[in-house]
Amino acid sequence: MIFIFFIISNVFAQEKPTYSPYTIETTYQKLKKDHPFITPIEPLKSKEIKSKENIVYKKTNSSKLKLDVYIPKGRDSNKTYPAVLLIHGGGWLVGSKENERVMAQHLALNGYVGISVSYRLGFEAPYPAGVIDLKDAIRWMRKNAKKHHINPDKIAVLGASAGAQLATLIGVTPNSSVYGFDSFISDDVQAIVNIDGIVSFIHPEASGEGKMAGIWLSGLKHENFKNWKEASPLEYVDEHSPPTLFINSAQPRFHAGRDDMMTLLNKYNTYTETHTIPDSPHSFWLMHPWFETTLSYTVNFLNVVFK
């Protein structure tokens, strides 16, 4: 019996998939052949922002979750700013908050507190752990608002790729019992920025989602339809959903559900914008010259919503 168990366990260990790291550098190496004009984004060095990196915002049984805070450096020590929580992509299984540091820094340069955040990925803890972590990060922002010059009534969530799906889900499920409701402090946000992320796992346009989503959601769609539907932001859009910006690549796969969500937002008279960057690949936001376009769309949208 022990021998049989060992064989079965060993087979499962061998079948566990591995995925390449998702970093700015690996993205550059992947894209430069077809786009020789690109260059990777680099950390911003500026005396106009204050940095507080690798702050532990939550401890779990398996890890210490950290975030980086970038604050506009103003003369008024009591001034507060709208804040943006930035969520990295990586198919829910790979990636790191460092991928969003550059955008967070540039947002700080434009008058926002930018916070790049880590969360438990699928191999460490499957859905809904990461969603709960990110909602806890929003609560952390409100609890520590004064210390980090955050206006707690003006919080946006920005995500890229899988991070965009997470950001949108967080934005349309305020204070949901499914994701760890806290009666003392809210996890609601006032704006969503979705950078090339699907908004539904079950929409007909979402046919490209497979193994990585299946690992995170504890089964493929036909095996665990409940999770696939529950994790789909489109299922929750209503009159209370916040203003939403979509910035998309030219790759249709990553638009899944977007048009239907915009239709609903327009129905409820909720402000929304969409921009598709021509001839762009997925992960465009990590490369120049597309980074500048992404930043411009984001800042303009946030200025409309918050200023």
C-alpha cells in the first residue's frame, strides 16, 4: 500500500506544470524579435516622490505579503492624495509586485499614492485566497491612510492581465461575504483600471482561458463551473459599480466580456472609457513606447474621476 501511494504521489508531482518567470526582462526578451523598437521600462528615480518598499501588510500560514508605497513629495505634511492599488499579472500563478513598481512610481509623480502589491498565487493558495489578500490590502490602505497620505474616500484599483481580472472583480464586489467581509472597515473602491484583462471566465469570448485558470480555480470550467462563474466580474456589475477604464492590446482574447460590461455600465450611467492600442501585443504596458500611452490614459481617467 505504501509503495502504491508513493507511485501515485510521484506521478502527480511529475505532472505538476511549471511556468517561466513573468518579469519585465522576460517579457522584453519574448517581444523584441517581433517589435525591435521596444525597450523595457525601468524604475523611476525622482526626488519628487517618497518610497516605502516591502512593507508587510498581511501574514498568512505560508508567507508574508508585502507592498510598496510611493507618495508624492509635497510641502504640506498633512496633505492626502487619491491612491491606486496596482495588481500584477502572470496568469494567477507567476509574476510579482515589482512588475508594477514603475507604474506606481509614475502615478506618484502625477499626484497619486501608488501602491504595488503582492498576493498569494495559485500554487501557494488557489482561489479565492488572492482575492481576499487584495481586499485586505485595500483595508490596510484605509487603516494606514493618515500615515501614507491616502485619501480613504478616493481609492482606485489597477490591474494588468490576470491582475486586471482581479482588480475588476475586487471593484465590483465591495464588502462581499464571499471574500471576507469586515464590518469595521470597507474594501470598496471608487475606480477600476483594467489593463488587458478578461472580465468573465464563462463568456463565449473567454475561450482562451485554460490550464493556468484551471489551476487557480481548482479545476477546468467543466470541472468547477461554480468557481469560474463566481470569479467572473461581469456577473456582479450593477448600479453601484465604480467608473471603469479599459486599456487593451490588439489581441482579442484579452477583451473577453469587456463590451458587455461597458454596455451595463452605460445602462447605469456609470462613467467608462475604453482604449485599444493598435498593433500592440499583450504585456504592452511593460515596454516603451506603450508604457507612456498606458500611463497617459490612466492619469487622464483618474483625473476625471478624482479631481
